[in-house]
Amino acid sequence: MKIVLIDDEPVVLKGLKTIIENSCKGWEIIGDAEDGLRGLRLVEEKIPDLIITDIKIPGIDGMEMIKKIRGKNRDVLIIILSGCTDITYIQKATELGSFAYLFKPIKYTDILNCLSKAEKTIEMREKA
């Protein structure tokens, strides 16, 4: 299964890559971006199964990027990472069909659990 990572914090991208590469067999990181415009182009080009993205990123923000992605690919799972605890962001993420909303700083176990659930969801879709 293929993942695209989008976050403007290099330390977050590096941490996610390390977790996924070392602990999540079956997942392949097919690209990463540090802003919404590059992230959108990457998603359109690579067509991942899962996107992990921050909301507040340069270029276009994560919510706008997700709207554009949803307009073209309704099946991709999206995990949102954010330091923002504003309930309006969480509600909007839910409305846009995000798979999960994780708060920064991200806990190792939370990302592993979320990726495990995403993997099961994708496998069930493929069997249907």
C-alpha cells in the first residue's frame, strides 16, 4: 500500500518515514512534500492509497488541498496531523471524509494504530 506524506516540518516528515519504514510492513512511502501545492501534484501523479497531511501548510492549506483531492479521488484515505485543537477544524476534516485526525505531537502508538486500521480498511475495500 502506498503513502504520500505532506508536512512543512522536516522533523515530522523524517519521524513519520522512520516509523513507517521500520515498523509498518506492507506500506511504501511513494513521496513527500512540504507544501500543499506540491502535495496536491504528488497525490495526482502517484495516486496513493493513503495521505498523511498537516492542515496548516504553505501553498494551499491542508483543508483546501483535501477538497481538491476529494474532487478527483474519493477513495483515498486521509489522516490529518495537526497541532490545532480548534473544533471547527476537526468538524471540517470530518466533513471532508478524513480517516483520522491526530494531534501533534504525534504519539508513536497512535500512528501505528491508525496505520493498522487504515490497512484493514483498504484490504476490506479490495475484497469487496
